[in-house]
Amino acid sequence: MILKDIFDNIYRYIYLVIFIVFLIWMIFLDTHSLKIHNELDREVEKLEIQKKELEKLIKEDNKNIKYLENTDSLERFAREKYGHKKENETIFYIEYKDSIKQ
């Protein structure tokens, strides 16, 4: 009887140790571990945020493209953004004192 109880306790401890080793393996060491899943989830969230920002930029660009289909608006855009001018035309830039960076 005593010997049987001792073996039963040893088997319980063996099962417990095996279970703990299995848990540690699954949580930290396996290629499908929880740690890796959490890292991948964070990366997916970052990529989704980046996707939303890029979709917003695409919408703005499409709106700008529609706006620039008109020749007058294209000319205005070229003058304001890139300083283009017509032939025999002089452009003066006026800067106010408060607009100059010091």
C-alpha cells in the first residue's frame, strides 16, 4: 500500500512536470507561441492604421487629379507650388515681416 501511494505521487508529479514543460513550450518556445502571435497582432494593427492613412492620401490625390483636369486650375497649381510663369512675365514675391522665420 505504501509503495503504491509513493508511485501514485511520483506519477502525479511527473504529469505535473510534463504539463508545465508543455505550457512553457507552447507559450514561449514554439513557432506558434503566444509571444509571436502578440507581435504579429501588433504589426497587423500598425499596418491597418497605415492602410487607412494611405487610403486617405489616395482620396486626396484623386480629388486633386479631378481638380487639375481643368487647364486654369492646372496653371494656378503650377504657379503656386512650383513657381512657373508665362513668357515675358515677372513675378514678385512679397513677404511680410511676421512671415519671415528668424
